[in-house]
Amino acid sequence: MVLCECGERAVIVIDGKPLCRRHFEEWLEGAVVNELEKFVKKNDVLAIAVSGGKDSVTLLNIVHRWGGARFFAILVDEGIKGYRDRTRAFLERFCRERGIELHVYGFKKEFGKTLDEFIRVRDDRSLNMQACTICGTFRRYLLNRYARELGATKILFAHNLDDEVQTFLMNLFTGNLGQMSRKGELVGVIESDMFVQRFKPMIRIPERANTVYALLNFPDLPGEECPYLKESVRYRIRRLLLEMESRNPGSKKRMLNVYLNRILPVLKRNASGFHGRLRKCEVCGEPSSRKICKACEIRRLLQRS
């Protein structure tokens, strides 16, 4: 049996240090609260992007316990049968029991079809488009639009260390310096009243830490992964990183530190060369770097008769 330095049974090992439940929860919650207190201003209103998974529920729980700013939760229901309906039910119960304000917006109402229905259209027409591209574009669109309309000054995403390193490698492999320059704790390099600033207070927390925290605190949390995950580039990058980490422990943390401390500052200083002029989409009026935003472009393609 591995023991914490206090003599209690350890539930996890972080950076080579065994931690019992109490010391582990103090470490994780303290790390997230430090980020919140570093970047959240006195008059900020926080919109927490939630999915009902381990990461977003952990973040929502910590922000709720922290109580340092006004906040509410936003769930985008993509309409994935057997997956989103279960996580939505859990999240609605979670928020109701804690008195947390929850707003839900769905693909079906906003775009005319669920993600499942969009995927059937894609497959019928043999379109070369990943489910994650459709889903991610529409989710970001709705989160920004409704967070802004609800008065939020920051949208909090529960992206963890693993997510951030995966995204870094995905952008590196595709040579997308523009996307790469917009990452970090505070996302984005273009200031606009139309964009709600995105904030990721958990990017230094390993995914497995959130998994352990959720198992300890939310035992009835649905454990299924999105059924479309395996067709994504992220899934393959994730498997690659897991193998690297098993062979070279600490690889992901070292990669994140190099990216945040060495690469990202250079990219942000040169960001003007990676981004076009911000304008309003000619179809929906939402912010876009092109005449027609990506969400409207995808919607037109998938809804074309």
C-alpha cells in the first residue's frame, strides 16, 4: 500500500508524490483556485462551459465552492443519442441540487438538426468532414453567442493538460500557427465586443487527476465517451501521447511548459501576421475573419438539398 506523507492511503501520485484523498483534493482545488484568482477580475461574470463529463463537472464544482465571482453554466446539447441525454440528465440534477444556474441550447433548435442527423447527411453525401469539426464549430458558436447575450465576460473551459498538449500537436502537425497563437490560459489575440474571452484554468491539471477527483466525488457520473471520438485526429494524437508518457513519464508536462513558456509568447508577439481582419458574418452577423463564418458555411453545406 502506497501512503501519503500524512500516513493515510494514497489515492494518486502527482509528480512522484503520493497523495491521500484530503491532500489530493486540496492540491487540485488549490491549483484551480490559484488560476481563478490570477485571471478573474472583481466584476467578471463567468460562463462555465459544461458537458456533464469529469473535467467540466470538476471545474463547475470547484468554481461553485470557490464563490469568488458570479457564474452560471452553459450546456450545448448536440443531440447524440445514448450519450448526451445521459450526461445532460446528470448535469441538470447536479445543478439543481446545488442551486447553480444552468442554460441549455441544442443543435436541433438552433441549426435544425441534431449532430446525429448531420452525420447521416454527411455520410449520405460522402462529405469529407469529421464529426468533431461540425460539433466543435457549432458548440463554440453557440457558447460565444449565448454567453455574450447572458452578460458573461469570460467563458471557462475545462480543458486539461492532456487536452492542451493534444491541441498543440494537432496544430503543429497541420502547420496552423494562427490557431496555435490563440491558446494558453486566456484564449485569443483579437479583442472584440462580439467575442467573450475564453479562459482555461485547468490546463496544468493532468486528465487522470480529474478522473480520480470525479470518481471520489461524483460516483454516479456517466462514464461514456462520445461515440464520434474515434474518428477524430485528436483520438490518434491522444493514443500517441499516452504511449509516450508511459515510456517517458513527465513528457506531456514538459511539452506543455515548453509550449506555454517558450513557443506561445513568440507566436502572440507575431499574431498580427496569422489573423485576418475581424468582420461580421454576412449570414448571421456573428464575428468572423471571413465573409461567411465557419458555422454558417458548414450549416449551408449540410442543409443543402
